[in-house]
Amino acid sequence: MQENYLERILKAKVYDVAIETPLEAAPRLSRRLDNQVFFKREDLQPVFSFKIRGAYNKIAQLSTIAAQRGVICASAGNHAQGVALGARTRGIPAVVVMPFTTPEIKVQAVAALGGEIVLHGEDFDQAYEHAVELARARSLVFVHPFDDPDVIAGQGTVAMEILRQQHGDEIDAIFVPIGGGGLIAGIAAYTKALYPRIKIIGVEPEDSAGMFESLRVGKRVTLDRVGTFADGVAVRRVGEETFRIARQHVDEVLLVSSDQICAAIQDIFEDTRSIAEPSGALAVAGIKKYAAREACTQRRFIAINGGANMNFDRLRYIAERADIGAQREALFAIEIPEGPGSFLRFCEIVGRRSVTEFNYRFASAKAAQIFVGLALTQGKAERDALISSIAAGGFAVRDMTDNEVAKQHVRYMVGGHGTGLEHERLYRFEFPERPGALLKFLRAIGTEWNISLFHYRNHGSDYGRVLAGIQVPPGTHTDFLLHVDELQYPYTDETDNAAYKIFLGA
């Protein structure tokens, strides 16, 4: 039997703890896109996220006997804060199971709200399994982060407010971030019941595309792994009920890159002077992608700004990647002849463009490799024209703007060819940011293989990105991969990556 979500949402109990958030115009972004963009400011909730709505509605609906047993949840942070605040408001105990990789700001927030914190597992799914076991063992009520009709109805009050604040006939589309699907399910069910013409468009990171893939194949899929940058939507399997509603009411799901998310965080900051967390900026990234694809003008788009719970040290990474995500910066690897006037000739081609970075390394007596970042004002078209001009000037040029190894590692590395580095292979790993991760890696590699290159740079995310050169003789390659697989750290072989060959001077 399908739920009557319109009635459930209208009767939802959220305002004991939640506020009706404003729907704010975004004039700077609107001018740039030539469309009317509005932000639904869920980052202004008491716990800086929309999650308080669904969590509290579930807790408020519990009978007195059930509530007295206490509640438990699994969460990477935002749902956890909602459950902790909701339980405190009702005067009942709350247990919160969080992955070890949860940002410290979210762990501290849950502790401040009086929740009992249990850290378990490397990701949401492991935390979820442990929470279910604890709920059974301690007779606690499990508050699901998304796949529960009361939670979905609580999140649906976001749409109820939007349609009070803006007439439905004036809205063309509402863009919604997707993790497990609770928010988009509630918004879609309410909106489509009243204004079926309004498009409901979900937005997911490219590396956490659970709803996109599920809708594509027509059934729920379990992703092998999810990205960790947008930790608030890092869910491997969407909910059963949320998927059913999405199949019925969601018009489309867009995928965006981490760089595009970083650019969207900057867009939100420029209009509101607030800093969204990566999952909270997904909707804005989706609007920009949709507007560019459709080449539309004068449409009215609503973005759900989902949350603002982010560790401060992540801002460095976001600032570095925002210009690339907005196509305001290009990265090139260029070979310059080692001769008088070569560098001047290259600079004359570049002209008066701002140089965002410049790295030089000796390659041979005849040539030098440079890695250069250049500011753009006209996006990809300007980037392509610049490549053509540099090549026409007699310089070998390679576009590194979309090369993750170049952006993450090589631009920060210096060094030479090295000697005696036979059989070196390059691997990129993701390390969980917690004590013992590096030691675990080194023990797995053991003493049989030599680590010839190692580059790590903390960007304030839940996982550190590591580039490692390892000498692996051909006869030991299979055994080496078995050792690496035992780590259960995501990795890719980057030996043939163009950025690596540039670093070697090849």
C-alpha cells in the first residue's frame, strides 16, 4: 500500500526544532546564468542541515512507550545531529553510530547535543550495520536516515515551504541533492501532487551516483564504493521507498564532478557570504550544468542548499579547485626548448593573461618541462584557442586541466629522473584520514617491494589522496596486487598517466 505523502507532509511535526528557512534570490549567479536562481537556505537550520526535519518527525511520532526505550541512528553527521537534537527535545536517550571518517565538526556537534557517540567502520554502510545490531541488542528504536515514511514526510516540509514562499506556477524546476533519497522523495511527492509541471531534478556526485544508476537500470543497485568529498551523500545503496518515489516523480538525475561542486560552493559564498558543505552545494552545481546543457534563459530554478557542516581545513582544497570547476583556470604541461629567447616567446603567446602558477623542471640539455596554470575568462572555448596558439608557436603542449593526477599531485612535486628505478609503477591510493592508515599501508607492502616515490597532501577531506611509486618486478606483479587488495584502500594504476610521464621527463 502506497503512502499518502501529501497528507503525511501536511501533518508532519518539525517546527518544535526546525525553522521555516528563507527562499533567497541569488542575484550574482542569476545574472551570470541569465536565469532566476533561488536558494532554499536549509543551511540555516539549528543543526545547519535539513536533516533535522525528518529525524524529529520520526521521533515525534513515536509512542510514549517506544520513545522511552531510546533511539539510535547511523549517520556520517547531519542526520546524527538531527536525531540527537530531536531526542534531547523529547527528553529521551540517543545513540549515534558514526564512521571513523566523519568530519570532527560533526562528531563534536553530536556530543554537544548529548548524543552517545559510537565510532565504527570506514563508511556509512559499516556504521549502519553496527547500528542495526546495537538497536536489536539494546531494544532501541532505529531512526533511518532516509528510508522511512516519517523521515521522508519530514523532509517533504521543505517543498511545502517553497510552495508557500513562491507560487508553483512561477517555478520551472527544483534541484535537490541526493544521498539515500529521503529529501528528494519528500520534495517530489509533495510538489508533483500539487504542481506536476514543476521538474524535480536530483543531483549526485559522479563518484556517488546511486540513484542515477538505480534509475538507469530500473532497480536498486549497490555501488562498489562511493566518493568521500561530498560525505553527506556518500551512500552506496538508495532506499527502497525513496527509489519507488523517485521512479514515479523525479524527472532527471544529474551528475557533477568534485571540481564543479567546489565552484558551486564559491557561487553560494559570493551571493550569501555563507559556506556550504560539498553535499549542500550539489543543487547549485546541478543548476549550472542544466542551464549550460539546455542553453535556457529566464527560467526560475530553486536550489536546496542542504547543509553547512564542513571542517574548516577543507577550504584550501575547495579554493584550489573552484576555478577549475568553473572553467576559470586551465592547467598545461608544455615543453620549451632550452635556448635563448624560448621562455620569452612562450610568454608573448600567453600575453597578458594571469599566471596562477608556474613550475619548471629540467628535462634535458635540449628541453625543459613547465607546468603552468592560466586564468581564463571565457571558459573552454578560450582554453582550446590557447592550446592552438601555443602549439602554433612551436611548443609541445598537453592539456592537464582534467587530469586528476596532475591536479592532485604533480603540480606540487619536484624532482629528477632518478637512477636505478627499474620497474617503477605509479599507484594512486585513498587513505582514510585516521591514525594507523599509513602504517597499515607500509606493512602490506612489506619489504619485498621498494617505495620509490610518495606524495601525500592533506586537503581536509575524510580520505587523503596518496601517489606512490613502487618498484614491482614483472614476476612479482600478481603477488603485489594481492597484497594491495588486502588493504581495501581504493586505488588506481596511473603508470601510463601523462602527468607522471611529464614528471619523469618522458
